[in-house]
Amino acid sequence: MAALAAVDDYRALARRRLARIAFDYLDGGAEDGGALARNRAAFAALRFEPRVLRDVREVDTGVELFGRRQAWPVLVGPTGLNGLYAPRAEEALARAARDAGVPFVLSTASNSLLEDVRAASDGDLWLQLYVSQDRRIAEDLMRRARAAQFSTLMLTVDTQVHGKRDHDIRNGFRIPMPLTPRLAADVLTHPRWCWRMLRQGGSPQFLNLARSAGLGPGLRAQAGLLGRSMDTGLHWADLDWLRRHWPGRLVVKGVLAADDARLAAEHGADGIVVSNHGGRQLESAPSALQALPAIQAAASGMTVMVDGGVRRGADIAKACALGAAAVLLGRAPLYGLAARGARGAAEVLGLLRNEFETTLRLIGEPQAARLHAGVLAAGSVQRLQAL
């Protein structure tokens, strides 16, 4: 079976194979979807100014991230509840990332234990951290991640509460999933998905969180801990607390303001991710790409990454041209995973890397590490900011 042509083809196949309740959770954004739409519109607003008669026989897609060489400027970013799309999803994503030569970021809301993900991959693993009111849980997650040789901690700071997602309310989505007539009709029209869920014991569980919280297999308690018990008092000064428990690299994810980039630098963060959480939190947030230039200018030498809306290799090149050291992929590999399992996730990564390399050749810049704003057409950034 040949690879599909584009990420959108994997999205279309995932839509057919997943029950609607699962696909909408993967694909949807907050409220009316404004932030979700802006993420894609931002990339569309940018144009290249290609240069010709450049020697592009050899193209180097590699970059250095935190002093470590990787194959191209991408990470497989943190996403939760991946067990809705495939069994042992995090292990599959970690292997795909390793084979693609890039890091994998495991979510606190993963359905696999971080120890099992480490056993599945000898690649570069990062841990994304949500902090609940009982901070002993976060401390235990950090302890376990250190023991499993995760290299980097990514603190997510834009989820003080869950954004309002109308599609989840309409679908009656919650964990554990209640068996309603609507859900029953949904799953019966997707028997393959239903059978896979039954084989893994029903709704996926937050195993990572449960182990550090000392919880058993009860989904209701696990989901309540992740949702209602988030620490809404978390503050910049708490980065000192994190540093006491995490000696490795510390990245802050969810920054959309230049002043917050300065504060992250002042409080000792090694890097930041400019992100609107894939358009899933604040509906009226700007796209991360819109916010990137001002934040990159304010970042005081920190490593700046970005996520949200990447569907093409050209999108990766555009983000790097605006100053991003790397791009996090969220939905794109999940579309592949939902469409074709582990193979599909690997195919999506391969597809995006090939598109990225093609873009470098066509714009006349054979080295990814040298991408800069000069490869963009005049007026592109102004069009971006005018969205």
C-alpha cells in the first residue's frame, strides 16, 4: 500500500475510520474555531521569494536544537488521549519520531506509561507537564522521567482551565464516555474502531498520571484529576520549584506575548514554544505564527519553537524563516496514526520531510539552518500581521 499524497489525505482517511466523537476531539478547535482557522490562514499568508541558479544538488535539512543535531527542524509534539486513535499510540509515535531523527514529546495525558515509551524507543524523549493542585504528582512525574532518561521538560502553561469545545459538548464527549443513543449509533457505524476500543478495554486510561497520583484503573478519578484539579495558581516564580526537581532542560509551552517571553528568560527557561494550543483553548487567540516575530525578538537568546496548523513541509520552512528553531507537529502525525496505525504516522513524517526538502531546493536555500526572513516575499509578514 503506497503512501498517500498529502497530510489532508490522511486526515480524510482518519475521518472515515474514526467514530465521530473521536475524530472531532482530534480535529476540532475551541468554540467557533476562529483560532484553528487562523493557524492555517497564517501559513497561507506567507509567500516565498525563490532564488534561482543556486547549487541545490545537496540539501542539508539538519539543525541543532539545544546543541543536539537532529535530522530536520521538527518535534512530534505532545497530544493526549491518543489511545482513541490506535492501541499503544505513544509507543508508535515515539518510534516514528526516532526513525525520523527528531524528538518525541510525551504528554502528561498519555495513555502509555513513560517507562513503556522509553522501552519502545531509544530516541530523544521529552516530557510535557501539566501541574495539578497536588504538586507531588508533578514531582513524581519528573522523578520518573529523569530515571527513564528523558532529556527535556516542557511545562504547558495555557491550560489553567479547559477551553470550551462546542463539538465535544454536542457529541457528549467526556471521560469515561457515557453510552448514549447518539454514541451507540456513532460506534455502530464504525465497527473497526469500536472493536479496537473494546480490545484495549474501552476508553483509554491516563496511565501515566494515574501511576504518579497513586490512582487505580478508575477513569472517572483520573479524568477529574487532570481536569478540575489543575493548579490555577501556577506562577512564574514556580519555575524555581520546577528547577529543584528537574535538572535538565526546561521549556515553557503556550507563550503568545513578548512580555511573557521576557519573563520566561528572566526565570531561567531554556526555551519556549509559541503556541495557542492548536486552537483548542482561547478561541480569540492569535495564531502562533502571527505572534512569533515579536516573541522571537524578545526572547533574549532562548530557543524559540512554534506549533499550530502545520500541514505542509513548506509550513516548516516558513516558520523557520520567521525565527523558529523547530516546529512541533500535533495533529498531522495523529491523522496518520488514525488512518494507518504506526505505519501511517511514519508515512506522514516522511511526507513532510520530503516536502520540506523540496521547498528548500525550490527557494534556493540548501541548508535548513540558514533559513531567514529574506526568503519570504516582500509584504508577507505585513499580510500575516493583518489577519
